[in-house]
Amino acid sequence: MDNRTKGIIATIASALLCGCPGLFIFFFGVLIAVGAPVTTTLNSQSSTQTYPPTYGFVMLCLSVIFIAIPVVV
């Protein structure tokens, strides 16, 4: 395998393993940061609660790191 093929494989792998989860973390981070209620269901029992905005801001920072990894690769 030449260097170009290895680069393409590394780019695709990093986009799938870091870029996509980073986008999902960004989406949920925005929802939590603005105070949107989160509904969870476990054993047919639902509960709705809000998380502190700090959790959302931490998720936003984490998502920036995850999204930057494919750009660097």
C-alpha cells in the first residue's frame, strides 16, 4: 500500500470513529446547554429531567476536540 491509500483509509476511519460521534455529542450538548428536558425510559418507567448547563458546555468542548481530529488527520 502506498502512502496515499493509507492516508485515505486513516481519513475515513477517523471521520467515522471521531467525526460522527463528535457531531452527535455536539447536538446533545446544545440541547443540554439550553435546558431542554431529557426523557429516559427504563423498564417501562419514564422520567423527565434537565441536566445542569455545565454538562452541556463540557459536551460542546469535547465535541470540538472530536470533530478536530479528522481535520488534523
